[in-house]
Amino acid sequence: MNTVQAKPVVAEVAVPASNPAVAGPELEVAGTTGALPKAMTVTGFTGAFSGKTIIEDISLELAEGSITAIVGPSGCGKSTFLRSLNRMNDRIPGWKCNGSVRFYDQDVYGQGVDLLSLRRRVGMVFQRPNPFPMSIEENVACGIKAHRLVPRSEVRRRVQDRLEEVGLWKAVHDRLHDSPFRLSGGQQQLLCLARSLAVSPDVLLLDEPTSSLDPISTEAVEQLLKELVPDITIVIVTHNLAQARRVADRVAFFMDGRLVETGTVQQIFEDPRRIETGQYVSGRIG
Ligand SMILES: Nc1ncnc2c1ncn2[C@@H]1O[C@H](COP(=O)(O)OP(=O)(O)OP(=O)(O)O)[C@@H](O)[C@H]1O
Ligand SMILES: [Mg+2]
């Protein structure tokens, strides 16, 4: 079994200009995150479904304890990229990839990686909520039990804490043994968030986590994300540019399967280096 080391610093990588054909090689893409430790480092990552390239030559660093927002038009590969970070595409027939993804000093695609352990440390909330076919309580408890994170007597308490944290406790405290499939779409999404948080991940990958939530629940989740850092490193895919501005430290703009540009929120929204980034954040494309 390939075990994961405790948070060592990995070498910083230079992020290449991702699409010189679009903006010209003279433009620098600010892809590095300075001297901060990197929770994840992606280098030259390309992925294809059944021979069709979906994401190409992506290089991106996730500084430990930061929030990175991934934005870009529908179908540009955001979810595919996110699922690549903890090998969730592996289960999709026809998926092939190359390049490197590192989680601290671990090669995510290396031989012998224990996927269960990887996915505990690099957790994910999918774009479409996917509660497990078990009770609401068990959805949150199962990971805690499987990884033996707390003594059995404390599992219930931890389930409640996580449900409170995501703002779902009030709605479900008297129906913990019910099926999660009777919850609304937004509630199912919150349940999946609680389930991911329950196993104390180091990195949390969130694919449009608030897309079916009302404004108040959305604000609560955004507040929660801000409280989770710097203990957790977060990547959030969102179509809501205002949300990216509100919660993210850095923004990565994807288009046509490529990472066009990455930088701080201020840089991407106020001084983008690429023409397409400016067009996208100002609502002229996408
Ligand atoms: N399992 C699959 N098999 C084949 N093609 C796929 C599969 N999953 C996604 N794709 C294709 O990959 C491309 C990128 O899809 P992806 O879901 O990553 O986009 P996205 O940027 O997340 O879009 P959205 O913003 O609409 O969620 C799309 O053209 C999609 O049709
Ligand atoms: Mg998507």
C-alpha cells in the first residue's frame, strides 16, 4: 500500500502558458502560488474519454489551506478535471489520462495507490448529489465507521456536528433513519457535503455545491468554506462568478479543455492577462 506522508513541501512547478494559439506566447500566465506548501500539484495533465481529448495539458498548483475556484463555460472540462484529482474518472469506461497529479509527495496515479485512503484525504462532492442508498444518518456515519475515526460511542455526535455544520440538522434531526432520496436536491447536496466533511479530508473538491441551494443556504455554505480553510484545501467549481469572487483566493479559468489562466481573484477579475478570461468574467462569452 502506498501511504501518504504528512504534509511535506513539494517542489514548485512552473505553469506553462496553456494556449499560446489563443493569446500569444508573450503573455505570462500567473500559475504559480509562490512559496506556500502545495496540497496538490498537477503537471501536464491530459485526459480523454474513448479517444476524445477532454482536458489537455493542465498544470495547476493548489496551495495548502487555500480556496481555488474553477470557472469556465459548460462542457469545458471542469468536472472532468476535478474528478481527475482523486481518480474518480478511473471508473468510467474509456477514460485514459497522462501527466502528473501529486497530493503532497504522493503520485496520485502511481502504482499501488490505495484509492480508499486517497479519497478519504481528497474528498469530493459531485455536481449531481449522490447519497448512498442507506439512511440519512448512515450516509454521514459510514465513512467515520469505515475509517475508524472516532470510538463507536462518538459516531452519533460527529454525525450531528457535521449535519449542523452544513445547516441540515434542523431539517433532518427527526428523520435520521429515513431515506436520503426523500430530501430535496439542495438538501441531498448538503448531506453529501456533510458526508465528505465527516472523514476529515485534507482536500475537498466541490463541484457546483450550491447550484441547487437558496441564497441563505448558499451564504451559509460559503461561510462554512471560509471557516474550513486553512485546515482544508478547497477547490470549488462554480458558474457563479460572484461566488468565486466571494470565496476564492485563486481562480482558474478553463475553456475548451484547457486552463487558460490562473491567478488571484483580483487579477482574474480586474486585470486578466488573456483576452478570453476578460471576455468570460465580463459576461461576453460562456
Ligand atoms: N463519461 C463521459 N463519457 C464521454 N464524454 C464525457 C463523459 N463525461 C463528460 N464527457 C464530456 O467531456 C466534456 C467535459 O465535460 P465536463 O462535465 O467535464 O464539463 P463541465 O465543464 O463540468 O461542464 P458543466 O459546467 O456543464 O458542468 C463534455 O463534452 C462532456 O460531454
Ligand atoms: Mg460540470
